[in-house]
Amino acid sequence: MEQPVKDELSEVLFALEELYKQSERHQKNLFSPLMLLLNDIYDAVGPQMDGELSGKFYDLLAFIEGRAKIMLHTLSMDSFTNLIYYFCKFRAGEDQFWAKMENSVIKNKDGMSAHHLCRVLLALVMNYRPVPHLIAEHLIGEILLKFDKVSAHDIFSLSIALGKGNEKIPHRLISSDLYYSIYLRLMTAVHELDLY
């Protein structure tokens, strides 16, 4: 990466951190847009980030992690799901953070939509961390209970999670009922599925 681009990106990360720190009353509302911006940065230059730039990116994530621990019970389900999804993608978060996230998933699973459940399962499977048995059991059980609300996009996420999770999800949790439910839902929702 060229030095002018590094400098500009460094300024952007600094500005995002300052904006987020200074908007203490509105941090909860800025949470999801900030995560989406960080995702765009990560997708554009993630592999090319080195040294100081990578340090700034992960320092900002560490600050967000600290704030998220405090705001965890006040986050919307979208923000909560984004938190898990993007922290998995960025391979960020300390063990204490993940323990809180996992406990929160178990506590809030009843209030989570099928979309959120499928996305959280996909994020956890794609993460470098092992998927805790209890979390996988709760997520898959709750997805089955809410299967009538699963969209075509959720089927796509769930299918990827089950395929990639072959090594991470205990086989006894993935019953033929789940695959049959996916098949039946896919047959009724195939026209909704847009892979492009």
C-alpha cells in the first residue's frame, strides 16, 4: 500500500475513533454504522494493513469492545448481531468479551429472529474460535422452532454455516429434520434467492 493511502486511512481511523469517543450519548446509535464502515475498510485493505495501521484498526476495535461490554443489554438485535458477526470476521475480542457474547446469545435466543439466529450461527462457525457446544445446541434448536420465519437469505446463511461448520458443530446436533426443513423451505423460497 502506498504511503499517501496509508496516511489517509490512518487519519480516517483516527477520526472515526474520535467521533465515536466524543459522541458518548449517541454511541449506541452509531454502533452499527461504525461497524459497517470498519467492514468496508477491512474488505478494501485488510490484508494490506501492516504495523501502525493495523494497530490503529484493532485499537479502535478494542475501544468498541469495551463500550459494547457496557452497552450489551441495551443494543438492538441488529447491533448485537453485527457485533458478533464483525468481531468474528475481524478475529477480534478477548476471551472475556466472547464469554459475555455467548451468555447473551443464550439469554436472548427467544427474542432473536430467525434471521439473527442464522447470522450468529454463521458468524460463529466462520470465526477462528471453536463454537461452544451449548451455543450451537441453543441456536440450532431455536432456528428449528422459528423455521417458518426463515427467509431464502437465512437458508443461504444456514447452509453455509452447516457446510463450514462440519468440523465445529457436533454432528449429533444436526439432524435429518434440519436438512429436511431446509429442503422444504428452499423449495418454497427458491424464487427469493438471489446469489448475485
